[in-house]
Amino acid sequence: MAGRINDEDVKAVRDAVPIDAVVSEYLQLRNAGGGNLKGLCPFHDEKSPSFQVSPSKGLFHCFGCQEGGDTITFVMKIDHLSFSEAVERLAGQAGITLRYEEGGYNPTHQRGERIRLVEAHKLAAEWYAEQLATAPEAETGRVFLAERGFDQAAAVHFGVGYSPQGWDHLTRFLRGKGFSDKELVLSGLAQEGRRGPIDRFRGRLMWPIRDIGGDVVGFGARKLYEADNGPKYLNTPDTAIYRKSQVLYGIDLAKKDIAKSSRAVVVEGYTDVMACHLAGVTTAIATCGTAFGSDHIKILRRLLMDNGSARVIFTFDGDAAGQKAALRAFEDDQKFAAETYIAIAPDGMDPCDLRLAKGDEAVADLAEPRTPLFEFALRQIVSRYDLDTPAGRAAALDEAAPVVARIKNSGAQHEVAVQLAGMLGILDTQFVVKRVAQLARWARDRGGKGPAPERGRPGAGGPQQYAAAPAAPRGPALNLRNPVFATERELLKLALQRPELVSPAFDAYGVDEFTAPPYAAVRQAILDAGGAEYGVQDPQEYLIRVRDAAPDDTVRAMVTELAVEAIMRRAVDEVYAGEVLVRVRRRAVERRVREVNGKLARLSNHADQAEQSAVQNELWVLQQYDQALREHGAAAL
């Protein structure tokens, strides 16, 4: 195993890679005020952004699910990496060579499993691309691309490659790069043969599939030869770094434009993504051999930020399979706050064929939203019933009304209910409107759950629950309306965020001056980390030390939360810090005064004058101190 990474190198990695730059690779961030940024949390489903990033402190915290930490923690959680793997990935981005306490510099064979698999895919993608560009055998692949309007420059832009027809060309190449047979099989690039590992992909055109961070994690392979008995498209199997339900082809190229324009175009294949991007529709993405589902929605929602102007346009073939895919997409429609639309090209062409036949402008025009997805779903439902009969109209209404009830905008919901009455030929429009409103109200009352679908009828039933409830926040609940707790919280935020304003006075405060147990634990962690005075000397390292000093994840999450949460005053200065310091100290003095008064009452029945005198003297000192705090403020601390 690799040795422990040198602490100085870990600190160098933290300092070199800004947390907002890393987080922005996975979700859209907007200004949250006070120097912080906010976005939709990638760790739980939410409708409004509660995930905050503090670039100045190098920390993130979600006020919804309580996840938080620094840049390394974020990468560990988002990509399911170990600590060393996360540091290695960030070090690679920053160009930092890591040192290890046991064994010097990091040898290749000692890297973490995920890092190794990603490296193998990166090398494989480069090798496949080189084969397509130079190998005589790859002419079949080059012709295939040319016939679909893609030249060499397009192939390079999208990283398209070619896998030779032999049994183990890639396997031998990667062995030469130091990868073991076990790693090649685990990566999905090779599979077990009769005499050892052989290439999984042979004689195919290869599309590298990248995650949202830009790492190659898998491949989509298109059959080129009649002698190939495999499927038309063959994808990487699920591995430690690849889950087909959790990746979107082209997301690495499209993510910035999706976030910038609040629009995403979902197409069906790799060549469709290429055609769209080359035609100027740079927000196009596609699934990888699976239906568009919940995990794909989570990726897009983080980029779209769920603002009201966001648009998701699905393009599907006009055939039965395409219509079925559109209806499947509609089942998940309510998981978006964005408006969803469907676009079907003339003559049922996909974007790739449309570009060949009618040019780039036709593809760009196709991506303009026209038909709302719910309207398409309604027409598909209604078309299955005989509307010339009362029974047919009633059955169509039973299936269609819950669909209308799922429309988010209440004004649009009413209007579409009127349209549905017309589509069904029901003259009593108000009957349909009331039916839809009743279903919508029932769904709201049940917390988003609608009636269970009837068995035997596709699409029947009401609106489904569209999002799992966020996990319950960890840690003890605090009543922030209690001014004592609120003031203690404010002082801890100042101590973590602006230690120069409260030091050195804060470091003289005892743990027992914080009456809320979690706040007392944070105060102890600050003490163990060297106090607020250390934060004045090295603010970035200070927060890391306080988090490391926390006794458990609950306290650590509280530290992160307090380090990111906005201070409750627009102008944060020494005057405000002094006011908070004084309020916490005066309440501590008041508590001690009550205790001493109680002790005096108990001693009144005893004749020990010396003890009574000592207690009375303590009470007098406390009262004088309280008066000084009241009159002179922070100067009396």
C-alpha cells in the first residue's frame, strides 16, 4: 500500500485548488451574499438551493442535509473516493507531485483503485483515438463517420476512436503501461477469455463517456462489421467508476452552456450529440444505453438550478419506440422545476439524419421548444380511446385528468384542463376543471403523492411522488428563537469566520459559557485547535485544525455550518463583535449570580460566617463585573 501523504502536500493541494472551481464542475453556483455562493445540493434532492460554498474559507455546507467540509471532502463524497484518492486527483489537476511518508514519491502501482481505473480509461481513449486517426484497418470507421457528416476534426473534438479487430491489442498495450490483468477486467476494458483477459471491444467505433468532471469512465462502442455477432451498440458494463444510469454522454462539453443558458437538449445517441454540437446546439446530451431517469435528472437539476425559466427539450424519433421513450420521460417530468418540451423532427429523423438532409439550421430549429411534454403525453393518452362513446370519453378522462393535475403552474393547469375538455368532446368544461383541481388538491394534501395507478392500464392513476424527502438533519435540534442560543451561535460564527475581531478575548471564554451542548463542543474544538488567536495567524489552516479537532461527524458538521453561515449583521466590525462577546459573557455572569444567590440562601441556616462572607464577596465581584460590562462594553472584558 502507498504510505501516508505528506501533510504539507495535503495543505498545498487544499490551497492550490479553489473549492468554488471544483464544485462548479458539478453544479451551478450563484452569489449568496457575504462572499458566499449557493446552489442545489448534489447530496440530496431539494427544490431551492441550501448548499453554500465559502471560497475564502475553502469550505462547503448544506443547510438542508448537513453535509459539509473542505475541497477534499467534497471530492471524496461526490465521486465516492478515499481520502488519498481525492488528494491524488486534486494534486493531478494542480500539477503537484505528492510525497509519501513511507516510501517516497507515489509509485504508479500504489495508486487508489478509482484513480487507476480512470488512468486506464484515459490511456485507452488516447489509444483508440490514435488507431482511428492512423490505422489502415480503421478506414471502415472513418468512412462511417464521414457518411454521417463528421470529419477528422469532429472525431478529435469528441475523442472518437477505433478498437482493432484482434483479440488483445488494448490489453497488451495497457499491460505495457503497468496495469495488471485484474485491473483491466475490473475496468471493463477487458474480459476473461480462455487463456486470460481479452479486449472487450473489438472492431468497433468508440465513443469515450466522461463524467461531469471530465474523466473518461466508460465507452460506447458501435458495431461496424457484419461478422460481429454482438449488439449494434455495446457499452462498458457497470464498474466501480461507471454506472450507465448515472452518466450523460456529452455532459462534460455541455455543462457550462447548460448552466449559462438554463437549457438542456436531451437526444438519443452519440452521433445525435455530435450533430447538435456541430450545429451550434452545445447543450445537447444523451443517455448511454438506458432510458432517461431519476439519476440523470439529478445531474441536470444541479446545472439548471431549477429556476423558472429553465427548459429541458427532449428529442425523440417519431416512431413507436420514440413515443414510448417520450412517455417514460414524462413520468419523471415533475422531478424538474424546469419546463419540459418534446421535439420530433420532420419525417421522424433524428438530429444526425436531419443535419445531413437539411443542414445545421434545421437542427438548431428542432431544438427550439414548441410542444410541452405534458401536451404530448395527453395526446398519446387520448388517442388510445374511442371518444365517440360516453364510456370511451370517461375512460380517457380517468387517465388524462391526473396528468393535468401534475402541471406545476396553477394557471396553466386550469387552461390545460379546459383544453382537455375540448380534446375529449366533453361539453361541461367546469366538470373537467373541477375534477383536475380535486386531484391536484388531493396530491398536495398527501405531500405530493397521488392515487396509486390502476393495474392493467399504462399511465393510469394520478400524480406520483416526485422526490424523496430529504434526509433528516443530523445533530441536536436547537431553538434559535432562544436569544441565548442565537447569541452563542453568532459568537462561534465570529470566532470561526472573523477570529481577528474576537481574539484574544474569545480564548478566555470557558466551554461552560456555551449552554447549548453542540456549541460547547464546537468551543472545545476551537480550544483544542489552538484558539481563535491561531485563526488570526493562519485562517485557512485554522478551520482545518478545528474540524480535525471535532470529536465526531456531528460536531464536525456543526463547525462547517458555522464557518459558512452568514453573520447576522451587514457591517461586521469590532463594535459588533464586542457586542456579541459582551452578551454571551453577561449571560454567563447572570447564571453564576443566580447560582451564588442560591448558595447564600442555603448557607443562611448555618453559622459559618467565613464561608458566607466568601460567597457574599464573590457575589459582589460578579455584580461589579456585570455593571462594568453594562457600562463599558467590550472594554471591560
